[in-house]
Amino acid sequence: PDGLTLASASGDNTIKLWTWDVDKLMALGCNWISDYLRTNPKVTEEDKQMCADYLSQESIK
């Protein structure tokens, strides 16, 4: 219900709860693809703006 927790289960009857910081995950992903977005000539201007909010933030610690 909080939108931040993911539950996973496995065949050995293990259940894990994962807490996600979606903003941090997006920032890390955008940082990872930033060179691609900046330098690929086939990327549209709209796609280049996809990570603009995340790439303008300070580096993720």
C-alpha cells in the first residue's frame, strides 16, 4: 500500500520484502544512460528530456 515495498517469494519458501527508493533508482538509471542520451544521434529531443530532472540533481551517494 505504501508504493515503496515489493515482496518476492521463492521455491524454498523464502519471502523477502524490498524497500525501493524510486527517485534514487531513477537517478541511478538516468546517470547510467546519460552518455547515450546525450550523444546518440537517433535519440529524439523528447527522449533526451526523459531524465532531465534526475540528471540535474547532485550525484547520488
